[in-house]
Amino acid sequence: MENKVDVYEIIEMHLDDMTELERHIAHYFLTPEGVQNDLSSQQVALTLHISPSALTRFAKKCGFTGYREFIFQYIHQNQKTESNKKLSDLSRRVFHNYSKLQENTKKLLNEEQLLRIASMMEGADRVYFFGTGSSGLVAREMKLRFMRLGVVCEALTDPDGFAWTTSIMDKNCLVIAFSLSGKTLSILDSLTDAKQMGAQTVLFTSQFPKEKIPFHETVFVSPHGQPDYIQRISAQFPMLLMIDFLYAYFLEIDRERKEKIFNSYWENKKLNGYHRKTR
């Protein structure tokens, strides 16, 4: 195990595969402010009311050869951090969560698929973004970003809005919907209705379905994190991170025209602000 690898990130990466006892050990080491100075296997086992062999199994579950290698890495990293400490342990753990999501997103990234969706957006007369709750915030963010590039679009965030909108769709429309859980019935049903009306359909989700989802494209984003944690980062981040890639691909299609539209938007915004001030 290389010293360059972050021990805290390694622990969090393996939490899903751990037993309840191993998670108990993991939570102890993930909270360094509560860790005692004596980290010998005997002392830690006494502190946590476990056996030394449990520490060995935990270390191996994290990818180390044993507890001795794990604790050497753990102490080495903490000493290095203490000698050049700029962030608190809590802040560092938040960064770890972001780093993990970024790594997962890199693994899930399908550039050919995003290019297809960008082309679908380019060719659509109207684009609709569907989302509820935190996913509704993502839908609104999509509208604000893409309308500035000249996309005729709207964001819908409630089931009634979904129903009215899908009833007027045709083959020239595109619906991009967001459901991190992949189980939001109002989203799934509305996408199905939109497809039946002839519209193209795209779903962003973190859940791999047991059965194939009958939409034109399904974009998988990183799962948000460990279910037994109170999350330390925004629930929208996995979606927004993947959308940044989609935005980049869409911008590259006829980039010069879109940059002119974008710059014109901001020039008009500044001009309108100037007129309000001089009234």
C-alpha cells in the first residue's frame, strides 16, 4: 500500500463491504479527534472492546497486509498532517467525500453517450428538465445554464406540471429528468408518457435498474455515499458533476454561435441594470 494513498479515503471506500464490527472499528479511525495516542493492537482492542484479530480482519478488508501496515500508514499520515496542518479533520473528510464522488464519476463517464445527448439537445425545438425535491434544484440549474446558450427550455418541478407538459409534447421535444434514487414514480411515469408522445427521453440516476429502463438514454451518476452517514455534502453534487461534462460537450457544438449568445445575454443584463439605475 503506497503512502500517497489517503487512509481515510481507503476506509470509506471499503465501508460497504465491512461487517458491523468492522464498521465500528472504521468509525473509530475515521474520527481522529477521539483516537488515543497508544494505537497498539492490544490497546485499541481494549478501547473498542474487541479482539486483536478483529483489527487484523479490518485492516485486510481495507487492503493492507495486516494491522501493523495499516497503523503505520495511519500514524505516518497523521504526523505529516499535523506538521503541515491547514484544514481541520472535519474539513478534510468533506474533501474526501468530494474526491470519492469525483473518482466514481470518472469511472461512470460515458463520453460517447454525453455527446449523443448533447446532439439531441442541439436538434430539439424545446427541451424540458424534470425533477422533484433536490433533483428539482438540478432541473432549475440546467434551465439557467442552457438557456444562456440559446436553448429553448423550461424546468418543471411538480407532478401537475409534468402532466400538463407531457400532454403537448411531440417528436421535436426532449425531456431530461433527474432522480437520484431512480424510484420517483412521478418522474418515471412522466418520462414514459413523454416517450409515448414521441419525445426523446433521458434519465439521470444513480441506481442501476434490475430491468432495462425504456428511455432513449439513461445516464448513471455516482451514488451519493454511505447510507448510514448523515451526508456532509450536497445531494445534488453527483448530478451537477455529470451535467458539467454534458454542458462542455454541448458548448463545443457550434461553439462560436453559442459564445455570441452567451455574451449577448450578459451584455443585455448589464444594459438593463444600467437603465434601472438611471431612472
